[in-house]
Amino acid sequence: MRKLLLVIAIIMIYLVSNGISWVERSLNQLDKEEIETTEESEAQPTTNRWGDDILYIEPSEENQKPDEEQIIRKYETTFEDLKEETVNEIDEMKEEVLSELDEDTNPLKMGALVLKYEQKATQLEEDIDQKFTEFFDSYKSELNRHGYSTNSVSKLERQYKRTKSQLKNELVKEANAWIEEQKNF
């Protein structure tokens, strides 16, 4: 049994000593590679030194304050796009109404269609108002965040209300004219 313990102890000593020498060789090799890499990088001229980085910080886009005119142009373009989208949605609804009406539409059917599309028109108006409210809130928020006046938002809000009122009046006139036309048949 002592012989077996002696053999195991010799094997352990051999493994430990070889393991330590292997670790030392690996560390020496890593040190040599690191020294060579450092020497190569020091040999190459650099244009950007640590001190230069501290002295000069390139301004990022996040830190740059946008020009008020840029913001206004961006939101005016978005406003026009929303306005065009709204007019298209209204035109689609008008086409839908007209496609459901035909020459033999009786007063009862017409009344049902009026109720149906009155509800759809109310929902469409609410959706459109919500879009524009979100748009105006975003516009005001951006102007306020950069310290600019919100007069341009107020101007677009007034334009929106005026345009909305005009569209409603035109639609009512068209509907009334169409109803009068149907009465004459």
C-alpha cells in the first residue's frame, strides 16, 4: 500500500510541476505577444493621441440644437401630408356612400344609409381629430424642448379648424344638393 501511495505522490508531483511549467510557458508566450503588439503599435505614428481626445470633442447630433425653421418646415410638411390623407379618407367614404345608393333607393333605405354613414363619419372625424391632436402636441413639445415659440403651432391649429369647418360645410351642401336632386326624380 505504501508503494501505491508513493507512486501516486510521484505522479502528482510530476503533474503539478509540468502543469506549473506549462502555465509559465503560456504566460511567457502571452507576454511576448503583448510586447510585440505594443512595440508595433508604438512604431506606427498616430494622429489621435489621448490628450487630443480630451481637448477636442466632436459635437454630436444630439447636442446640436435644430434651427427653428427646420422644425417648422418638417411639421408643415407633415401637416400637409395629414391633410391630404384626411381628404383621401373623406373621398373614400363619399365613394362608398355613392356606391351603395342606386336609382331605386327608397326613403327607408336612404334613412338607414344616412344613419350608418353618419356614425362612420363621426368615428372618422374623431380619428382625424386624434391624429391632429397628437401631431400638434408633438410639434409643441419639440418647439418647447428647444426653447422656441409655439406661435407656428397655433397658426396650424387655426388653419386645421378652419379647413375642417369648410369641409363639413361643403359635405353638407353636397348631401343636400344630392337629396334635392333625388326628390326631383
